[in-house]
Amino acid sequence: MRIAPAASVILGSLSAMLPYAASAPLWPPLGFMMLISWRLLRNTIWPVWIGLPLGLLDDLASGQPVGSAIALWTLALLAMEAIDQRIVWRDFWIDWLLACVALLLYLVIAALLANAGSLGEVAVLVGPQSLWSMMLLPLMMRATAGLDRWRLRP
């Protein structure tokens, strides 16, 4: 039961290898979304450095430049740790806003890194994918809560 959170993030990262055809990237970064969902649900489940090995696996599975997900996942976890120390209470809307901001920053910076800083293509690459990903975030959070209930049942 201890490996369920990491296994769900790994399966989300491996979903980037599923075959689909599109003229622009539409597949959401499910590994990052699961990582964010677990972090928002259980903030003490992982140490901050867990972004290193999980990000490396995501880089290898998704085809991004090696080191991009490592750095971005670790930075996202560090930022969430800092936000947790500042915010006294959170509800669903604050969690969704935090996850949307983290997801949008991740997609923009990952697109910049993958396209060698070409700003013209970032809007085309990130637009539909970010909207689709933000709409899927509540579903990912719900799935994470279901996995957590399954993981903690007696």
C-alpha cells in the first residue's frame, strides 16, 4: 500500500507513451497531475526530493529533454511546500487554483524547454492542452482521493 502513490504517478507518466494522433499536443501530463493531486491531498506523503526520480522517469517516458521534469517537478513541490507554510486553511477551490497555476507554469516552461525557447509555438502548443488539463484536474483529484481511501482501508 505504500507504493500506490508512486505507482499512480509512474502510470500517469507512462501514459504519455500511449499511441494517439493529433496535430497539436492534447494529452495532459497525467504524471505531473497525479503528483500535484497527491501533494495537495497528503502533503506529508513524500519528501520534497521525490521530484527527482519521478521526474527522471517522466522525462524518459515523455520524450522531454532530460532534466526538465526533474527540475520542474522539484520546483513545484518546493513551491507547494512554501505555500503550505503560508496558507492556514485550504478548500477545493484554492487547491484547484494552486494546481492550475502549477500546471500552467509546468506546461509553458516545458514547451519552452522542448522548443528551445521559441515563444511563437508555445501558445499553440500549450493552449488546448492546458485547458483540457485544467478541466481534468478535479477528476484527477477525485481519483487520487479514491486511491487514498483504497490504500488506507483496513
